[in-house]
Amino acid sequence: MNQSTLIEDLNGSNVSRLLKQIKEITQDELYEEMTQLKTRVLGLLKDYQSSLQQKENIRQLNQQIRKDVTNISNDYSQIIEKMNQSVDCTFISIESITPFQKNEKVTIYKFRRK
């Protein structure tokens, strides 16, 4: 979708359709990234289970778990931040190019982290 199409959609009052497309794209990206993170976590858990069953060095395993938890936590935070920035930028740019009338009612959607 290019900028001229975006402006035509906004001027043609297709805002709700446009917002629906943006929401679907954002949800798809979030789902894909979270699925990859889940797969990675499940793989790590299987590795930990195997290491514990083989009674490998517990101290070394403990350190590895802490390192992995930190990495997973950072990756999760980056995914959430990326999604928040994506949504914020989309609504800011829609707001900046939409020619609203002075007394026209405008609904702005805000996404908040829970």
C-alpha cells in the first residue's frame, strides 16, 4: 500500500477498512514473532530436561538457564516494543494526513500495554 492509496482511502472515508488491515498485519507479525519465541523456549526446556536427566554439571546448567532467561526476556521486550512503536507510528501518520473538519468527530485508537 503506497502513500497515495493511503491518502485516497482516508479521503474516501475508508478509514475503518484501513484500520482493520493495519490491525490484521500487526496481529499477524506479533503472532509470528511470539510463535518463534515460544518454539525457542520449548526447545530450551527440552535441553534442560535432558541435561537434568543426565545429571550434568548443575552449577553450569543453572548459569545457562539464567543467561537464557535474560535473553528470552530481552527478546520478548523487544517484540512488544516493536509492536507498540509500529502501532503508534501508524496512528500518528494517519492523524497527520487526514483532512478532518473542524467539528467532525474523530475516534483515535490507543493501544496500551497491560
